[in-house]
Amino acid sequence: MSDSAVRPLRVAIIGAGPAGVYAADILTKAEREFEVSIDLLDAYPAPYGLIRYGVAPDHPRIKGIVNALHKVLDRGDIRFLGNVTYGRDVTLSDIRDMYDAVIFATGAIKDADMNIPGIGLEGSYGAADFVSWYDGQPDVPRTWPLEAKEIAVLGNGNVALDVARVLSKHAEDLLVTEIPENVFEGLKDSPVTDVHIFGRRGPAQVKFTPLELRELSHSRDVDIVLYPEDFEFDEASDALIKSNNQVKTMVNTLTNWIVEEQDTGASRRLHLHFLHNPVEVIGEDGKVAGIKFERQELDGTGNVRGTGEFVDYPVQAVYRAIGYFGSELAELEFDEKRGVIPNAGGRVLDGKGTHVPGLYATGWIKRGPVGLIGHTKGDALETIGNLLEDRMELPPAVNPSEDAIIELLQSRGVEFTTWEGWKKLDAHEIALGTAASPTETSVGPVERTRIKVVDRDEMVKISRD
Ligand code: NAP
């Protein structure tokens, strides 16, 4: 019997977002005849990945998931090591020396590409980059150009709704959230009056979800504008509305918004357009000046075809929210088409399609950026099930001591953070919110729950103090 069969199984999970934490939790609780010892590594100094750096600040309901993840990490049986970048601070061979198995849970944080003329103009942005900015991700610039009065948001998913909502809200109304100061300062001066969301298919083919849609109408001093000519339903749409309650609810919400008077004379408007396929971002002096669409019609199957009719909208900024894309990881194969690590049920594959013993993937880097956060649990169950099944064939670590990674990071001068460090930063951010409360606004005093620290060095300093 090898040494790894009697000592605890050492597992490294790369990525402390929901996918990584769920995998760690499921592995910890799984029925098994051996001990496990798990390290959760993350490139950010703070845990929670997508929840801290991907969920819109005015979504406290989803932020509630943080409480569940906090409980898991606070039990003390999973070790968090933040500010450690895979491929830079630690290599694959370092990790393989110290752990019997590695699970990659690095998610997807880039924007999917869109290839239409003018997409590279100044004023054309990826939604994921904007999300990173408003969520205070440490590695992006602190300022964001918000000079446009009219803005186009492309896509009909939840990210499009998040981005359009944040762009159209009055900044003061975000002060109750945890937005960083630089984000409030940036949004405060935005001259925006009209945000247009464009879907290329019909109202029954949207990808967003009912709660998120309804939330759009809750913004103060923002009117919703819809266009009756966009409300087209084919046979497939009717069947979908009948069979799918979620679609039915959303179509009802949208049609009710047309029927009810939405024009209250608000100073900002949020327009929802359907059956608009973007074909060109129009430029003037190198900057976005408009956007051209081909009107679409449903083809009976829920898909669309072009009508040959084109329509232009004057806008000064374009945000494409057409999906996320995973990033390649050092020393691993990468599926360039899907933006995932090639895998079979979470077992990482090499270039020949053979499982690389000891390597696993879970979450968006395993299956692509689709599904709500909770769906990641099912993913983790499958990956962990396969890892446990492979238990006896895992290549044993040569240096399985729990101190090994700490010594390696220290020898390389990596200023890693810990769970205790996160608790300090967490308390610090909450204290910043308390100290700034109440903040006087034009609609009265606001209590601030937390103010996020954005600067990486400052995050590390507070955590390691
Ligand atoms: P998504 O749900 O996949 O939506 C992408 C949208 O972009 C679709 O409407 C798609 O239209 C459109 N699109 C794709 N390529 C296009 C193109 N070339 N031109 C025009 N439109 C194009 O992606 P997402 O919004 O990035 O969301 C990713 C995942 O995160 C989803 O599962 C989402 O629910 C989740 N999420 C959830 C929340 C929340 O719960 N509050 C918040 C944010 C994100 P077609 O349908 O026609 O392809």
C-alpha cells in the first residue's frame, strides 16, 4: 500500500469562487474511508470569486450565498490561501509535487468575442470588463469612461440586465450596496439618459430570468420603454410559453409593461428591444457614434432570420453582454472554441483525449459560462465523484506535508493571505461602511453596509496585518 493510501489525501483546489468552495465542501463531506486535507488557492487576496467580482452590487439576494460559503470556510477544515496566482506563483509541477489531486475551478471572467465592424472603436466595451470595474476587481483600472448619453447593451442574458441596470441607475441609489468609492464617483457624473438593451431573438427567447427582469422596473426615476412591433411569437414561442413557466412569466411581465403606462417622465429610460441583430458599430473620429442592426423575424422554430431591413440608433457607447469566456491555464490543454479545459466529467484530458491522472476541473472552466450559481453544485458532485472513484490511481504527492506550500510561497516571497486575514479585511470593509453612515443623498440619508477595498496591496496589507 502506498504512503498516500494511509495519510490524508492532499487536494489543491485552484479558485475560491462558488465552484471551488462547493467542490471543497462536497469532498469534505463525502462518504470515504480516508482523511482529506484541502487547500483552496485563489489569485485574489479575498475569497468568493464570481460572487465578489461578478455579481452586481445591488443583488443582495445572491450576495446571501456568501453567507453559505462563509460557513463552509469558517469550519476550519478547508485552508484558504489567497493572493496566489497559478502559473506564476506556483506551477503545475509545484502543485503536483505537493498534492495528490488538483481541481481547477477558475471560472470564466473574460468577454466572449464579437466580430462585427467597429467593435474595436473607442466607446465599445465588454460587459465583463465593466462588471469587473463596478465590482472593484483589483486588477482593472480604477476609472471607467462614462461620457455617453445614449448606450446600447447587446445581449438578452442576466449580465445584459445587470449592466443596463447599473448604467441606468442613479449612483446615489447604489450607496446602500458595497460599491467602492471610485465606482460611486465614476457613476455619479454619468450623463446617461437612455440605455437600450438589444436582443437578437424574440421576447420568448430571452436568456434572462424572471426575478432579474422584474428588478429592472424597481429603479427610481428610470422608465422602461418597450416597442409593440418587437413582440412577435412563432409556433415554437407559443409552445415554449405553454410548457415553460419561467418563459410564460417573463413574456407576461414584458407584455404587461407594454399595456401599462410606463412613461412617468423619468430623467432616465431603459429600452428593451427584440429581434435586432447587431451588424456594425458606427464610428466617427474613431469613437462610437451609433449602432446598426438588421431586423430579424422568427422562423417558426424559435430561431431568427434577417429581414433585410436595417435600422441605426445613435449611441455613444456599446456594451456587449453576449457571454463570458474562460481563460487558458498554464500547462493545461485548452478548448479555444468553448473556452474550457477539455475534460470528461471533470477529469482533465490531455491533447490526445486521455485523462491526466490527478487533474480535475469543475464549474464554468469545466462546462462553460452557463447556469446559475447553484448549478455549480451538481458539477462539483460529478467531479468529486470521479476523483473519489480514481482514488487508488492518483499519482501520490512526493511532498505531501501541509507545510510544503507555505514554505514554497514564503521562499518565493509570495504575500499569501489566509482565512483569518479575510476576516480582518471583511471587518475592515464593514467598518468603512459604518464610518460613512449615514451618507446624505438627495433622497435622504443612506446606511452603508460595506465599502469594498479595491487596491490589491491594501487588501493584502489589511489581511496580513
Ligand atoms: P447568456 O445567458 O448566455 O446570454 C447571452 C446573450 O447574448 C443571449 O441573449 C444571446 O442570444 C446573446 N448573444 C450571443 N451572441 C450574440 C451575438 N453575436 N449577437 C447578439 N447577441 C448575442 O450569458 P450571460 O448574460 O453572460 O450570463 C452567463 C450566465 O450567468 C447565465 O447563466 C446567467 O443566468 C448567469 N447570471 C446570472 C445572474 C443572476 O442570477 N442575477 C446575473 C448574471 C449572470 P441567443 O440566445 O440568441 O444566443
